[in-house]
Amino acid sequence: MESLFAILALIVFMLLGVPVVFAFAAMVVILTIVYDVAWSMPMITGYWTVNSVILVALPLFVMTGYLMQTGGIAKRLVEFVEAVVGRSRTGMGTSMIVSCGIFGAISGTASAAVASIGSIMIGPMERHGYGRGYTSALLGISSLLGLLIPPSITMILYAVVTRQSVAACFLATIGPGILLMIILSILNRIHVSRNLPGEETKMPWGERMAEIRSTGWRAIPALMLPILILGGIYGGFFTPTEAAAVAVVYAIPVGMFVYRDLTMRKIFEAVVSAAATTGVIMIILVFSFVASRIFTIERVPQQLTDFLLGSFESRIVILLMVNVFLVLLGMFMDDVSVIAIVSPLMVPVMAEIGVDPIHFAAIIGTSVVIGANSPPMAPILFMACRVGDVSMSRVIKPAFYFMAFGALPVMLVTTYWSPLALFLPRALGYMD
């Protein structure tokens, strides 16, 4: 009961506008008081738990995202994807979806994808007849592919918190991420056929092939980045942390000397932005680790497990309850906060009903996609509205359309059909 009160206090503080870091600090203070924990324990636990080499990957991947955004890498990727998919009305929407997926395969962040892809794509899509409300909603849901397509900062946090393999968690979300890309592309095609009548303008095949060759040649340095990161990790050449460092070292000369969009001033701004973002994440992690330690000492995960197993006999019902809980929590908290609080509590519950922690990584990842686009918090959706210069009232309806017919089915398939998440980790030897 005391732990529930502390988590509710965290949510209330966040709804009242208290900065996330201070809200987490308040939760730890409440837990320390109600459970009569020695005040030295939070400081010691917090220090040792974040003293991890794996966490070095966080600022490096975040910085890679900012360097892509300002160094012209994102722009060349979008141009190549547009050429391949086509500059028709349907192709423009698909280009945004695929571009966000490729961007996620490099930076691992949703916010950077919103800023980068949105600033490039929203104007051209509007000229092709797309409404800004619809485009901003599509941008919001597509940008969250960065949480599913590896390397994902969310999966790094999950792996650290639950003591799982980072590479295995990366692999678990590839299947759901690709499935979401396909479904969003189908939904966009349906929308275009119903709401944007008229004959689509298609580029002659010869001109299109010439543009693919031209944009492809310019995009080769950018396309090498996801190949370098993922190929290095799964080829056994790099650890995820080393791959993040290689990505930064690669992105800087490409942006400065190949595309010539990156300057020393922009590099400095990227470092400052990455430091600010990482600082917030790390402080949240410190408090979440301390809270997790207190929960473990007080047997809160075991109590939660006993409650769920005692209340519901069906494994399907328990998984459904977990889905609902994750989505509701995601409506009030950002993805980092959800991962930090829920993972240590829920992994023991999942183990009791036979759900592998790697499978649960994919479940929690697909659930966060829905929560991050659902009011009242909806941080990614609000950011998409700012980039698209449109009010939330115009975005809500298409956003729910994508969540109801895209993200929700993907979450349910991922939850109840484990091979979607576990096939790649098993095939590449990360699981038995």
C-alpha cells in the first residue's frame, strides 16, 4: 500500500507540472520515510547502480541523433527514401514512416526523429494535399519507431534496469517495429484513397531511376551509419557502447566534410543538448534504481505477483491487465519513467506466468508507443504539434486512428504471439 501511494504521488506531481526529476526524487523520499530506510542507502545504491559502462551508450546515441539532425545526414536519408518510395501522394506518407524507421536505426530516440523528419517532410506533404493535423499525427506515431528499431535508448534502459542483454533486447523489438511500419503504411494508403481523391502524379520510370541513383549516391555515407552500428554489434565487432562511440566519430566527419552542413558551433550545440538530455535521464535512473531497491527489500514485486495470480487465473487476462496498466501509465509518464518504474516490478510477475524478460521488453516497448501519443501528457504528440505548427485538437482524431488500428494491434500481437519478439534473439544465439 505504501509503494502504491508513492507511485501515485509521482504521477500527481507530474500532472501538477513538477519537473520529472523532482517528482522521482519526491517518490524516493516518500518510500524512504514510509519504509523507515536509512538515508545513506539511497546515495550508496544510486551511485553503484549507475556506475555502468553500458550507460555510456546513452549520451553517445543521443548525440548521434543531434548530429544527424544538424549535419545533413537526416536530410539525405529522407531524399533517398522519397526517391525509392515515390513522390506520389501515397508515397509521401510512406516516406515519412520509413524515414523515421531508418532514423531510429541510427539515433534510437523519438524526439530527434520528430524534429529532423518533421521539419523536412511536413511542408512537402502539405503541398501534396495532406492536412497538417493528419501529418503531425503520422509524424508522432512514426517517430516512436525509434523506440523499437535498434539501437533504442529505451531498450538500453530496460536492459540495464532488468539485467538483460542489450543486444537481445534490441533484437526483440525489430519484428514489432517492422510490423508497425507496414501497418502504418497500409493505413496511410487507405487514408489517401478515401480522403485525397484525384489522380496521383507519378514520376516516369526513367526519371525515377535517375533520381534513385542520384539520391542514393549522396545518401551512401548516411546509409552506412545504421549498417556500421547494427553490423558491428551483431557481427561481434562492437559492444553497444562501442557502437555508439563509433557512430559519433563517424557522424562528425560525414556532416562536416562530406555534406558540409555541420559546423563547430553546431557540434557544440549538439554536445550541450545531448548533455542536458542525458543528465535528466541519468538522474531519473538514479532515483528509479533506489526505488527499485526499496521495492525489492520490502518484497513489493512478490506482493504484486501474488495479487495478480490470486485475482486472475488466466494468463491471457493477466497479460491484458499488464497491457492496460502500461498504456495508462504511459499516458501520464514519459517512456524513460515508465521503463524505470515498471520494469523491476513487472519482470517477476512475467516470470511467474512464463513470459521471458526479453519478450517483456518488446511488450513494454509497444505499449509505450501508445502511451506516448495519448493525452494528457503525450509528450511526443505535443512535440509533433509544435513542429507541424498545428493545434492538438486537429491532431487527436488521426492520432487515435493510428493508435487504434496500428499501434494497438501491434501491441496485442507482440504480447500474445511471442515468436514475433523472440525469433531473432533465438536465431542469433542470444536465447536458448
